[in-house]
Amino acid sequence: MRGDKMDLDPVNRPKVWAAMFLGLAAAVLLPAQESRGSIMGRITDPSGAAVPGAHVTVTNVETNTVFRSLSNNEGNYEVPYLLPGTYRVAVEAAGFKRSLREGILLRVSDRITLDFKLEVGDVAESVLVTAEAPLLETATASVGSVVEGRRAQEMPIAGGNAYHLVRFIPGAAATAGHAPGNPTQDLVQAVAVNGTRSGSNDATVDGVPNMYGNASTYTVPPQDMVEEFRVQTAAYDASIGHATGAVINLSTKSGTNNWHGTGYYLDSRLRAVPWFSNRWLYDPNTGPITEEKRRQANPGWCYQRWGATASGPFVVPRFYNGRNRTFWSYGYEAMQVKRQATYIGTFPTAAQRKGDFSQLLALGPIYQIYDPATIAPAPGGRFSRQPFPGNLIPASRIDRVAANIIPYWPEPNVPGLPDGRQNYFKIEDEKWKYRSMTGRIDHVFHDRHRMFFRASQSEFDQRVRSFPSEAVGYRNNPAGYRAALDDVYVFNPTLLLNLRYGLVRQTPRTVPLNQGFDILKLGLPASLLEEIRRKLDVAGLAFPVISVDAYSGLGYGGGSRTAYTYHTFGTTLTKMYGNHSLRAGGEFRLMRETGFSYGNVAPSFSFSTTWTRGPLDNSPAAPIGQGFASLLLGLPTGGTLNNNASRAEQSTFSGFFLQDDWRLTTRLSLNLGLRYEVETPITERFNRSLRSFDFTTPNPIEPQARANYARAPIPEVPPEAFRTLGGLTFAGVGGEPRALWRTDKNNLAPRFGLAYQLRPTTVIRLGYGVFFDMLGSDRQSVNQGGFSQATNLVPSLDNGLSFRATLSNPFPDGIQDAPGASLGLRTYLGRSVSFFNSTPRHAYMQRWSLSVQRQFPGRVVADLTYVGNRGTKLGADTQFDPVPRQYLATSPERDQRTIDFLSAQVTNPFAGIADFAGTGLAAARVSRSQLLRPYPHFGGISTSLPAGYSYYHGLQVNVEKRLSHGLLLQAGWTWSKFMEATTYLNDTDPRPYKCVSDQDYTHRFVLSGLYELPLGRGRKVLGRAGRALDLLVGGWQIQFLYEGQSGQALGFGNAIFRGRLADIPLPVGQRKAERWFNVDAGFERNPARQLASNIRAFPLRFSGVRSDGINNLDASFMKRFRLSEKVSAQFRMEGINALNHVQFANPDTTPTSAAFGSITAEKGHGQRQINFVFKVVF
């Protein structure tokens, strides 16, 4: 519509409110963010009076797309939904000269204020306003930063994942290292922001959600398709929701009137020797340095990434010319990693495979192997065993199936530790492949109507085998699909409507490499295989999972397949009215998940010290050896065989908002908003899920259990007081709703922001907002107890006096059928169970901030910001079936009397009741502690209750130099404290324990930038250089990313400590991998003297004892070559972890461990990696 024909009359108010109501009532999406920006302002005459009816024309310089508006009676105008890019703005009004501003750079989600003071004169005359485009944020109080496309495309980013740059935003702290070359790593959820834990962030691409189950991201646009993205760490716009952490909005590139494209190839084959491998290489105890040893220390590595992008107007010669109207863009990226992975394992020695454990006795008597066949009753309800003479198991006692399993472990090939651990070193080949593609079409119907569509696809294929054995390895093969459709319609200059649809489809899939393995080769019974084929999905058959204490395991399990499908719909209605910019709308998300986990279709077997330790059955266990002895004897401690159900679950999320951005004066703006969110609970299509727990109804087994108990009660619980109340309930059964919990309808979130321009170069901003977390498919899944049935291997019902299930006959009673909901309250008796809290409340964060923003010469903006955050109703796992507090020890030392009292074996009232078959409560005797529990017919009962809380205070400094004179720079420092109470120190505590969070990082400093060296033709230095000299010295650029961060607070478990807490941390100069903290500060190290059955008082973690922090620099050099007027080439050399600074993993904090206080691995980027990149740009 032409500007001179626009209706200047205000829109009839009833129609406005009716349109807003329809906008709210529609299925809605402005999901948590809007990727496009707005240009707004006030038009006045020379006296400062408003100029109504002025024609405002905003033109995208690159596409020549025109957007028109009119100023209202207060002189205000706004042009929203503008793609990031460069614009010029022209203002015309009768009786005034035409005013023009050019070079307006609009970034993602920017709200730029451009005020015009018109000069009296003829409209044919033009005035070019040369003032610099504003850099201050004068219209919003939200806190965050923008990552420009140039930084996303040219910075040395490990793996090329632009989301890595989220770590460089003030207020964000890295909680995981970035694995170079791994495109599937979820970098959005690997940061904790302003007192919210990692996993609490939300990400969109072009305003459409890019998340799936458990709030994960996967599909990332190719690096050169990223226009830019904004990270908001404290957003006070009511249109933003669905998450309590940061919101990250990435905008993809759209086409323009000019043809543009890139093609690039990255090759990385050079890596430094890892820190621990380097130490091993030069350690004389590991042998002389040879070429083979060097190869083992630094295995082969080849990381390759290539891709191309293209964009332009959509033109079909002689049929359609889309210049100024239709644009397209497309990007493709692929990568592959061929690497040799180092594996360090613990395998049985040649002697141990034959039953000879004599070498271990030299380390101490605790390594003695005891003969389970010699068990006999001992005083105090205990049992005793006799040692194997000489620590030798006779060959005649070695189980036939065990003998067939053992060859699947390779032979040890290095000496290892004195007790035989870490005695295997191997370099194994791995290969990853990944590809991603994104296409986008933008179309302008006319200046009142425009639309875009984007589609993305990605696929990853990874095969992993830790060591050469048919018994190990898996394939990971996920795929992702994304789509977005967006439509903007302008009814008149003051009323706009935005409609949007988004699709997220994710299909993770993992399978073992030994899928289809014939378990008869191991000697397992043919009847077992026949029953598996008859009752279970044989596609899950694989090598059994073998877990042995202190040894490397075998098997992987049956794998899984899942499909996440999320639909989002939405609308936002925008109305300019006086000094108000009003928006109303919301979002609707339909989240569906279908899937199936095979579990252990081939059985899993675990072998611990239970049957081979002594001299008593509760004596301290050996650090290594006794578990493998149990395997040799064919006596598992436990095992499972799974009969799992598939799932088809659904939940929905709706959010509605009203937002008023009110410009009271030219210097003061208010952001007033109100948001309401409601999330429906998960439902399963066929009600295949547990729902809750009935704590009051007597369990159907109570009459028999009470009668049994009355015949042999314990003194602490009189027969009349012994009850078996309660049991699990099911969705849609017995009057229970289908929904897994009751909908929380109390989620009203006010938002407030204020921005005051104290001076032309200074803005004070403050804000407050409430943000709710999710409960449903984004955070959890159904609980299919009863529908998924595990057949447990129960080796003994009398504490090892006799064995009913062995490795040769692991499931004598056959495979249990899944009863579904038919057992009612009798479901899962004898087991530990968890359930959904039927009346949950959404956790929420209250966040507030105060910031001062100042602009300096040279396009420099500095922010000084305080951010506070208070978390309320956070989830805390709560145990409903603990041993009562009065029976637990309160001594700071080991109380053996209490331990013996609680672990003493007494008559089991549940023995002989069919519902307990296959559980630990099927035995003739049971520990006294079990009968003291309030619900003795279960092993434990837990759920998550909204009992937790947290608080955070942070001071953040951010200095940003926008690109000028070839320099782009950003520096940020955060000083913060994050406390939380979400864990109970003891199951019987009345409230969670408050302590420093494990995601508290006191200091964090980040620095990023790029600099075009001023050398060569047209530059300050050698500006008149000839072509040959310019080819040598011109076109150089450096880029860098630096991050430094404090370490993570550590804890030591339920430890005995007799020293001064201040003595635990070591000075920085004394910390080393072998001794990270003072292990001699007062810890009890003897396994036989550790606490058990006690009320813990030792703190959960300590702020003064921390892991290694981050100190990492990624840097690169780039050389540009001009191939022609429109074509250039780039050559770039990148150094990931350029200074090769090691970041150690957490130290061993178990006082009884031989490695206590030491570090044996590294995390983060790993060793230095050199990348070579060649790129062509046109």
C-alpha cells in the first residue's frame, strides 16, 4: 500500500480489542523469542512538538524491500519484524524537508530507537542525517548480548558449532568442555546462566523452537548460514517464556538481490600429545621411548569439515524475476572424524583367569578371596566364610559359562597399578560422520504482507568400540528435521499480525555392534533362548552385559529407538497506540514422544564382593579381585532380563502474554508485561504408565504378611504396629485420571523493565521478572513399571547358604510376563519404586537486574550489571521409606554396634508370598532395617517434591567494541555466588541441605575479538604497496577466543574427618595431578572404619575446595586474497587450545580410594588442535 493512501484515522477501539482477543485465542507461538528487530522512534518539529501523519519508509539496503509506516498523533512510529541487516530510513511530512538516515545496522532482536527532528521546508528538499546509528539500548531493560555473523563464521570455533559462542556471554558459565569435532554435543544446555542450572535454557532458530526431549538441541545450521544470534540472560519481555535460563535466538541468512556464496574445507590432522599421555611417554617406568610408544601416546586424528552456501534472488529466466520480492538461501555442511581413541582398562590377568589371586595377597589381607561354599552361621545373625588357601580357586570350581565369557576380555598388555588395575592400554579406530543442510525462502507479496519458510535436516553416524572384542561396541545414528513457516501481515500502519508454525522431529537410535549375538555360544541354557524368542523382541538380542567390580565390563545392552515430534503454533498482534506499543499473543506447543528401549533382552549379570568377602558377610570388601572370583564361581550378585513396553506419550504447553512497551518521554521507557503459562500433564496413548502412590490403603498382601510377622516379630515393632500400607497406582485405572499429575494453573509471570537515558551516552536500566520451568515431555518421561517387566536374577534366598540361580541357570523360574496394571497395589513389591507427584508445582525463578550502560567514542559500549535470581519450588528427590532417624548412629565415628544391629538378619514376613518372587524380599531372612521402614514391603519409595530453593547474586562487566577500523572486541567478567538447596543430606531430614552449588563458578572472564591488520594497499601501513608486496603483507587478520573460569566446588561424601577444614585446600602453587588437595588433612582412609547407617553431618560440598578451572585460548590467523572484483579467498590456520593448557577432570574424592586426591583424566577442549581452512567467498 502506498504511504499517501494510508488511513490516518485511529482504528476503532472495539475492533482493536477484538483483534487482540482473536490473537490470544488463536493457537499461538511467538515462542520465547522473536529473531527479527524493530525500528521505532518519535518525529517532532523544530520546537519539539509531535508531527502526526509523517510517512516513514524503511528500506533493506540488500534486498531493496520497503516497509512503510505513519507516525501517530503523538508522533510515534514503529516498524517491527525486520530481518537483521542494514537499513535506511526516510521520513516525509507536508511542510517539512525530507529527512534521511542511512547505514542503520539492525541486529537480531534489536529494538532501535531513531528519533527525527524535521526541518521546515519543501518536502522535495532532503536532509541527510549523518549521526551514528545508536548503540545504546534505550527501549528495553533486558540483559544479554548479540553474536554477529562475522564472529560466528570467522572465530576459531571447535567443531564449527556457533552455539559454542554462548559461553562468551557475561552471566553464562561453562559446565562441560567442548569436544572438538563432535557436532551432536548440546552446547546450548552446557552452560549455567545467572543462577539457573545447565539444561534450563531455550533455543530457537528464526523464532521457532529448536529443542526436543529433555530440552536438548541437536540440529544446528551450517556455520556460514548463521546470520547472527542473541543471547538474553535476563529477558523482561512477556513474550519470552518456557524456560528459566537464557534464551538463545539464532537467525539464519536470507537471500538478497545480489548473488552470494561460500565454499570451504577444513582439515585437522595435527594434535599435541595429551597431558597424561605425555607424562606416560616420558616416564621411565613405562619403558623406553620408541616409535610405537609415541604412536600410543598420540593416536592418529583426522577431522575434516566442508560445506557451501549460496543465496540470491529467486529468478527463473523468462518466467519469473524475484528481485525485490523473492529470495532464497541454502547451506550444506558435512564432517567426518577418523580418530584412534585411547582406551585404558582393567582386565583379568592370565593367573586370575585360572583362579590364581595369590599376587594380590602381597598387598594386604583385605585382598583375600573367601569360599562361598564354606558359609556358616555366626553370632549376631551374621554368616562367616573360610578363605581359599593361598588365594587359589581350584580349576574344578570354575563355572563353564564363565570360562566361555572370559576369552572376550583381551589379555592385559601393560603393568598397571600394583593391584592390577589399569593394566590394559589400546588405541582403537573410530569414525564419525555428520551432515547438515538448511534451505530458506523469503517472499514479499507487497509492502503489507511477507512470509518465509525454512527447512533443515541433519544426520549423524558414529561407531564406537573401546577395545577389540566382539562383546563390546555400539552404533549411534540419530537424525533431525526442522521446519518453520512465518507470515507477517500489516492491516494498517499501527496494526500488524504475525502467524507462525514450527516443526521439530528428532529420531535418536542406538544399537549394539554385536546385535544378533548367539548366547548359546556362551553355554547359557537353550531353554532361556527359546523363551526369549517367544516372549521378547529378538531384535534386542546381543552379547550379555557383564559387570564385575573393579574390572572393565562387557556388552552394551539392546539399544533403543525414539522419535520426538514437536509442533508449535502461534500468533502475535502488535498495535501502536499513542506512546504505547502493545503486543498480545502467546504460544502453543504439542510435544509427542514415541520410543522403545530394548534393555537387556540378552541378560545382564553383575558380580560383586557379596559372596566372596569375609570372614563375615558384612566385612569390608577388597578393592579388586573378589568380584571376578564370583564370576569364576558362576555366582552372580544380580542380573536382569527386560521385557519392555513401548511408549507413546504427549503433553502440551500454552503461554499467553500482554506486553506494553510504553515510551513515556524521549528519555524514559517502560516495559510492562504479564504472561500466563499452563502445561498439561503427560498422557500415554494406552495408559501404559504408573501414576502415583497410595499411602493409606492397606496392601492386599497385608493379612498374610502380618500373620507371618506375628509369628516372629522384632522388639522394635510390635505385631499390632506392623503394617503394609500403600502401593502404586496406574494412569486411567481404578478412578485415577489418565494424566500423570494434576495441572498446575498458578503460573502467572509479571515482567517489568525500565530504561532511562540519563545522558545521550548513558542509560540506566532495571528489570524484574518471573520465569516458570517445565514439568512434562521437555523434562521427563512416563514410568512404565508393570508394563515393562524386569525379571531379576535372585541368586539366593538365604544370604548365600544355598544358591537357586547361577550363571549356568540364571532364571530358573523363567521370564516374568509383564502384568500391566493388573496387580494394582501389589505391583513392584519388594523393589525400590518412584512415582509422579500428583500435585506438583512448577519451579520458578524471580530474576532482577540493575545496569548502567555507557557509550564511548570508537563505537564502544560498556555495561555494568548486577543480576539477582531466586529459585523457588525447585525439585528435590525425597525418600518416603527411610530407616527411622532414631535407629541411626549419631557418632562422628563408625558405630559398629548400630551397623550390626540394623544389618542383623531376622525372619522375613514376606517370604513365601508370591508377589515378592525374584526380589530381595523373597529370602527367608531379611535385615532388621528393612522391617523398621514405614513401608517395609518396598525397598524404597521416592519422588520429586517442590521443596528446593536457590539464590544467586552476580556482578557482570561487559565491554563491547563494535566493528570499526578493522577491530571487533568483546570482554566480559562475572563475579558471582550461586547457592542452592535441592538435595537432602539425610533421607530423614525435614528440608534440603543448603550449600554452594556444584555449578557455582566464582569468577569468569571471557575475551573475544578479531583484528584486521592495517597492512597493505589502502591501509595505514604500506598503503601504496605494489601488487606483489600487497599479496604478501595485505589481508591479514587475527581472531581469538579466551575463557577463564573458577573450578567446581567439591565434596567428599559421608566421610570421617578429624582435622581442620581450612587445611583441605592446597595453595595453587602446590596443586598437581598426583595431589590436588591435602589428603592428609584428617580424612579416615581405612575402608573398615567408614561410616554407615548414620546421620550424616559432614557438608555436601565445600566452596574452598575446587576442581581445576578453565584457562583456554583459541586463536587463528587468516589471510585474504582478492581473486577478482567479486571473488575472494581465505586461508585460515586455527589453534584450538592454542597454548595447549590442560584442564584437569575432577580429582578422586573418595577417601577409601587408592587414587584419593589424584587426577587421572582431563576434560574441556583436550590437547591443542591445529586446523587449516580454505574458503572461497563471492
